[in-house]
Amino acid sequence: MKEKIMPPLVLTIICVVISGLLVLAYNATYKDLTGVMTDEMKKGCENIFGKGDYEIMLEEKDGKKTPVTFGNENVDSIIVDKKTHNCIIEMTADGYSKGGLHILVGLDLGGRVKGIEFLSIGETPGLGTKVQNKSFTDKFLGLAPGESTDNIDNVTAATFSSKGMKEAVAECLELYSKHREAIIGE
């Protein structure tokens, strides 16, 4: 009896483990290019600016609609509140881990940082994940295009993650500065 039960049981356990690993790998590497606002993105936008009429900017390429990125490989999408013209840039940046920082950076009409929300973080737990603490993200509030992030102190023991955040915010400020008219529709 044991000879008949063990092979299918072992095979079933192997399949379940492999399927679980595939799901984890998919969730860790998936990048949404459909231009659809997820509930998590809406919540992040509302945490930064409050209720609004948020919409991802789309462009048509080869008959397919894709999010506008202005050719920036770290930008996943640009979200605009159609009424207030506030802008939220969805970005995936490198910290200690490649692509470990998946953030929303909210910019007001003047291009000043109004808030940062994390969609996911793949940094070292207890160290790199400290960059998502309000005490660190609040240091970026009020930064405007042309202002440097160099004078923002890194989080202790999270140097790479801190540098990744500073580079990501600086990149968002620069992108907004260069493409402001296209973003707000002027």
C-alpha cells in the first residue's frame, strides 16, 4: 500500500512547492504596464493628496496603450488628478536590492514634493525597510525641482536604500521639471 501512495504524494508536494515559488517570483517581479489604476495605487494617491479624479497618462504605441514614462526606465507610470493637476509618479528604483523600492512620489502643481507612499519594498527587513518610516520620507516634503537631495541624511545602516530613495525623488523632480507642460496639459 505504501508503494502506491508515496510516489503521488511526493509528486503532489513537489508541485505545490514549485507552484508556491512561481507565485512568489511572479509577485516579486511583476510590473503592471496595462495603465490600470490598482486599489493600492488609488489608496497611495489618496494618502498623498486626498480624494481625487486620478488617471494614468497613456500613450499609444503600435496600436497598444501604455503608460507615459517619457523614456525613463525607472518610471512605471505618471498619474494626474484631472481636476487639480497634482501629479504622482510611480517609480521602481534600486536600493540595496535591484528594484527594491516601488514608490509613488506626489508633486503639486509647482513641482514640490507633497508626499511619498510605498507600493512595495524589497529591501533588507529591519534595515533598508527603515526608509519607509515617516521620519525619513518627511525629509523630502517641500523639495522643488532643482533642489538637491544630497543634504538629506541617510538612514543609519540603510545607506544604499537611502541613496536609492534620494536618487528616485531627484529623478521625479527632474522629470516633472522637464515635462511639466505635457503632464498638466498646458
